[in-house]
Amino acid sequence: MASEKQPDAQTKKLRRNRIILLLCLVLLLCGIGAESYLLIQRAENGILTLQRDPAAELLAAVEAGDFDSAHLICITDFPDGDVPESVSEKLIAQAQAARDAYFSDQTDAETAKAQVQSLISIGIPAVTKAAEPIDEEIRTREKWLTLIQKANASYEAGDYADAFKQYRKLPEDDKSLYPYYKEQEEQASTHLTAQTLEDVAAAEKQNDYDTAVSLIENVIRIYGGKVEFWEGMLSDVTQRQQQYQYLEACRNARIFFDSGEYAKAFDALRSLPDTLYEALPVSDTLQSYRDTYFRILPMILQHLLAGGDTEQAAQLAEEAGALFPDAEEASALLDQIRQAMPKELISFGKPELSDFTQTDTALKGADGKTYQSDTGNLYYSYDGELSGRKISSAVFQLDGDFSKLTLTALPMERFAEDMTVLLEISGDQKEIETYAVSRKSGVLHIDLDITGTKVLQISVKPAAGAEDLRNVGVIIADAKVTA
């Protein structure tokens, strides 16, 4: 029996093409899509399923840089991503190698990131879990190296403040970065110190202490905290600034005073912050201006007192005493001011009649406001069952030492709506002035000349036609006498 004729090469090729076409039709009908093309390629190569090694194919695809094929093999042959451990170890080693190449400057960040991302794209969970931290490590180093480049550029441009500020942002525990910037950082610090000292000296030479202080504070911020050297310099410059401000105030005060502008002279001395008088030391330089200060101050105080501005005068005298605590002139000025200040009327003794009461309790006026004094106010109030009271008085012994009386008088909250009483102020049994007090009259601000008065009397009386002082309450607030 004749042997069966074997098909020639042309016949084999036709059969193979028919199989490929058949597979294409099946895949198109199934709608597999883009991935079917890769399967067709594998079918065209004529690789029989029983003869394949998917793990070896996957590694070969990765070696060839064909990560799409590697991904296809993974999802078709290892749908759960459970590749052999030897395969995942080799792929993880490749990711680590890409990282090491970048860290040793053998490749750039973009290449290293692309290699690691390609390995992650295959879709093997073990590889993804190991490669993602490597990818983040590459990105972090890229960020630090970019920052170093920026800082180095500032250093080369002579902007040592910006360079040092950028260097300070780098992680101090990553010594692998030191070769890229450590020497420049130290040099930037040295140049920054020298530059700042030069600029501070120039600013002080121009008496521009605000700029000098600002320069030092900026350096302290750049260093990110307290540095003993700069903190000490800041203290020295601030002290010199305080001395300069004080001396300038004295010079300006003298200029204004010599030109007869007393208010401006006072404002010049008061232009300094209150804290300066406590913080400023009495140095030899300041002592040389002490005489000038105390030649100007009494004349300013004299004009303030003449204008009735005793509170400002007292404040200025107290500050002079704080600035020069050992100066007898300051104590004498303060005594002079205190003697000239108004005195509370009730400090001269309690009223002679009990109908007037001294109190430091807040009193409610008919105007709805509250009246209260540190040393107390006077008030007359009587709304009991008894009637017939025609006059109530309070008497004070002034001995002729005062020239002016000031006070505020008004009805109390419970003052009857239709009631009017008379408030009479007398000196040495002679009427000085009488005022009508009612809800209609409202608040009375009284300012009287009482020059030479030895006995001062304040009285409340019924108005014409009134029978007595029942249901009446009168507040006498802030009563003061002035020499």
C-alpha cells in the first residue's frame, strides 16, 4: 500500500492562514476588542498552548519593553495576579534597580519613574505593592533635588537669604543629599551673616533703626528660631533705638518750645511709647541730656497747668520720675502737679446733715445713666412717711485754698415726674448760685468760681409752692475743687 503523501510547505501555509482567519472571525464576533489583536499575533506565531511557558513569556515581554503584552499575559494566564514568586521577585528587583540607578545619578528621574510605572501597569499585586513606595521615593528625591537646584541658583546669584531659606527646607536626616548642597549651605550662612551685619551697620549709621531691627528679625525668621548671636544683637540695636528716640524727642521738644509752640513741645516728649520709660537705661549719654530735659519740662508743665490740663501734666511728670528715678527735679515737679490737681470735695469731711449721703455705690440717674466715682458721690434722698423738711445741706471746710468748684447734678431715677427742687451753692453763708433741678432740667454741669471761700455749703430746698422734699432724690457726682 502506497504511503500517504505528506502536505507540502505551501499547503501548510494555506492551512495556517485559514486557522488564523477563523480565529479572527471568532474573536470579532465575541467583541474582545484591542486585546484580540495580541492574541492573533500569538496565534500567527503558531505557538501551541500546550507548548507555552506563560511565566517565561511574561519575563521576556518585560525584557523587551513590551509591557502591553506582559499585561495581556497576566490577565489571560494569571487572572488573579498569582504569578510565580520567582517572577514577582525579578520584577521587583527591576523596580529597585531603576531606583538605584537614579539615586546614583546613572539615569534621570523621568526614566526611573517610567520604568517603575510600567512595572506597576502589568497588574501583579505583589509587584504593585512593592513598586509604589519605590515610585514615591523617586518622586520625593526628585522634589528635593529640584529644591536644591533652585537654592543653588539663588546662591550663585548672590541672594544668600533666599538660598539659605531654601536649604533649610531640606530634610536634615537624609545625608545622601549632602553632597549636592551642604557646602553651599554653610557658605550661604556665612555670606548671609556678613551681608546682614553690613546692612545693619549702614542702617544704624543713618539712624534708621526700624530697618536695622527688621533686618535682624528677618534673619532670625530665616534661621527658624532663636539664635543666641542674633538675639543678642537685636537687644543691643533695640536699646540704641530707644536711646535715639528719646534724644530726638528732647531735641524736637526744645525746638518747639523755643518757638513758643508748647503743645507741640509736649507732644514731642509724649511721642515715645510708654514702655520706653521703663525699659530705657540711664546711660552716660542720656545723663548728658538730663539737664536739657529738666529745663524744658517745667516750662511745658507750667503752660499745661495754666490751661487746666493737669492730667497730662501729671502723666508727664510721672514719666520723668520713671526715666530719672534719682532726680530730685522729677520729685519736685510731681509734688507741684499733685498740689495743682483737683481734689474730691468729699475728701474734706462728711456732710454735716445726714440727709446727704456719701457713697461709692453706683447711682442710677433719671437720664438712665449710672454715676460712680472711685472716691464716692453725694446724694440726697428722702421718701419716707414724715414730711415737713424744708432744707437739707452739706457743709465743707475749704479754708480759702481753692478757686474753682466743678460738679454734676441731676435727679435720681425715682425723682417724681412733677417735682422741682432748688440746688443752692453758698460760700461763707453767701449765695453763689442756685439751680433748678427736675426731670425737665436734666443733667447740670456746674463750674463755679469759689476763690477765697472758707466754708462751702451745698443745699437742696423745695421750689416755690412745694411743701417739702418728700419723693425727691438728687445726685451730686464728681464734685471737685481746684486750687
